[in-house]
Amino acid sequence: MENSMKNNDEIEIDLRQIFIVIMSKIAIILLVGVIFGLAAFIGSKLLLKPVYQSQTSLYVLNKQSQGTTTLSDLQSSTQLTQDYMILVKSRTVTEKVISDLGLNTTNEKLAKQISVSTPSDSRVLEITVSNNDQYEAKRIADKVAEISADSICDIMQIEKVNVFEEANISEKPSSPNCLKNAIIAFVLGMVLAIAIVVIRFVMNDTINTSEDIEKYLGISTLALIPLSEDLDDSAEAAAKRKKHKHSSSKKGDK
């Protein structure tokens, strides 16, 4: 029981020492974090191209019979939204979009620019296109919505798919978020600096204090020799007085 208490005391002392070491280097740690943050902010501004997003929406209703819309029509349309999402990014749609707009890209690359989502329990398809040009993003989004609506009607045998919201022109890029990148880099820089400080402290086996002698060597210290600037100044002053006295005695002999 006593041994476990001693071990706990030693762990607390070590953690306290680590905390003291970290706080003694806090200025350097903050400086490293600021350098990392500034580097990430400038790098995001200069090296990363801005990406704009444009969104359009489709309303898909699968009517099973002519006349008024029934609850069964709404439920079946909701259940088929996952199928509609796959059709929007299908090769048939992307190839048609590339051909109609004369895009210099491939099906795979265009499909990666397109994302499709649907709010829960709804028949709405939200199509979002990401591009480095905000006007190109809108053009592609509108064309994807148009061709997707025709494809869904043909494949799913639906009378009509309504585009109830045209694509918008984004004024601000969705990425990169320079401020967010800078904050993340700042935190990572501080964590890295703290890790280096702690590792150096843990790996340092130099004996610096009398407590270290008793802890690692098991030897009690009998006395300490204080070394301070006051002693250095006193020794220097004594040497000057001795020199001055010696020079005065020489003058008296003459």
C-alpha cells in the first residue's frame, strides 16, 4: 500500500515538472503555433484554387394512376429517391452533359463534381456542382438537372420531373476555408512543439539538482555550493581592490 502511494506521488511530481517545463517554454510554443498558422493561411490563399458550389433542386413524383395525387404516390416516390440519386450521377447523364456543354473533362471527373442529396421523407433531389468557376458551376448544375429530369422520366416511366429551383451563382467560394486551415495549423504547431519539449525533458538524464542525486543515485547531499552573480561580482570586486592596492604600493616605492 505504501509503495503504491509512493509511486503515485512520483507520478504527480513528474507531471508537475512536465507542466512547469511546458510553461517555461510557452513563448516558443506559441511562436511555433503562429508560424504554422500563418504558413497555412498564406498557403491556402496562394496555392489552393477556390471552389464554388451551385445548387439546383428537382421534385420527383411517381404517379401510379391518373388524377389526384394519393398517399401511395407520395410513399412510393419517397422510397425511390435513392434510385433517382444514382441516376443523376450515372454515366448516361454525365456523357450527355459533357457533350451538350462541350466540357473538356471525363465522366469520372464530372461525377466527382456532382453531389446529390435529399431531405428526409421528401421527393426533392438537391443537386450540387462544385467547380473553380462559379459561372461554370451554375451552367453544369442547370444542365445536369435538365438531363436528369429527362432520364428519370424515361427510365422510371414518370410523366414529368419539375425543376423548381434553378442553380444559383455563388459569390463566395465554399473552399478553401483559409481561417479554418490557419486555426488547425496553429493548434497542430502547438501540439508538435509541446511534444518536442516533453520528449526532450523525458529523454534528458542530466543530473541538475540535489533532488536528482537523491532520486537517481540514492546518495544524500551533504552540502551545496551556491553559484550566483553576487558571488561573481564579489570576486571581481575583490580582484579589482587587490590590483588597485598593488599599483598604489608600487607608486609609493617610487
